[in-house]
Amino acid sequence: MELQGIGKIVFVAGLALAALGLFIWLGGRLGLGSLPGDLRFGDEKWGCYVPIGSMIVLSLLLTLIVNLVLRLFGR
């Protein structure tokens, strides 16, 4: 593999990582993780968090984004 090819892969991976970080940061600011349906239980010594409501919202958003991208590229 050429050096330019590896450079492109590293560049795209960096953009993907930056997009993921931005998405997580915005999600936290918009209240993702504390939606109705997110279950928290436990006591002082242990705890468990099951983000069912957040997972549903993320699934819907990612499905919408993937469908829009695929329609833009005509697949």
C-alpha cells in the first residue's frame, strides 16, 4: 500500500473520531443519557445504568442519517 493511501485512511479515521467526539459532546449537552426510559438502579456500593431511551433515540437518528447519505449517493 502506498504512503498516500495510508495517509487517506488515517485522515478519514481522524475525521470519524472527531465526528464521534462531537456527537458525544452534543448528546451530553442535549440531555442524552437522562431521557425517560433510561434506567438507573442500585445503592451506595453498586449501581447499574441501562440507557434504553437513549439507545432508541440514537438508533432512530443513525438510521435517518444513513438513509439520507445512501440516498445522496444513489444507492
